[in-house]
Amino acid sequence: MVLGKDEVFRIKARSMLEGLRLLWDKGYRQVELECDNAILVKIILVREAFDSHFMELRAIHKLIQRNWRIRIRHIPRAHNAIADFMAKHALQVSQ
């Protein structure tokens, strides 16, 4: 599948948004969120998300304003690949 850069960005933002919603709904109030997209993390951390034309970024901004502790940080893509491998391996072992 071929995706444009803005589509990949939107997909990352959407997955972050859905993850935050799920955590809030499950009652978690202290969260550490890691993302391999440095631009997305920067936009959220410098509070530029609230006036974005991306609905996902505006929704993320509203969510992080709620009464909870969220630490958002960038991790290198290589570190994320290791986590993906470990998750897939654990799933295969459990089946």
C-alpha cells in the first residue's frame, strides 16, 4: 500500500488518540506514551495540536488536558522495532 506522508502522520496520530481514549476509559490516570514520530511528539509537547487542521491532533490536545499525568516522549524507530518484535514473538508463543 502506498501512503502519502500526511496519511502516515494521520495514522500515527489516530493510533495515539485511540490509545489515549482506551487508557482513559479503562481508568488509567498515570501514563507514559512513546512514539517513534518526532514531529508528532513535538507538535503535542509544544501545544500546537490545539489549532491543527488534523482532527486527531485537536482531539489529542483535549484528552491530555484532562486530570491525569501523561508523559509523552519520542523513541527512535529502531527501539520501536524491538518492541514490535517482542510483542509478535509473545503472541506466537501464546498460541
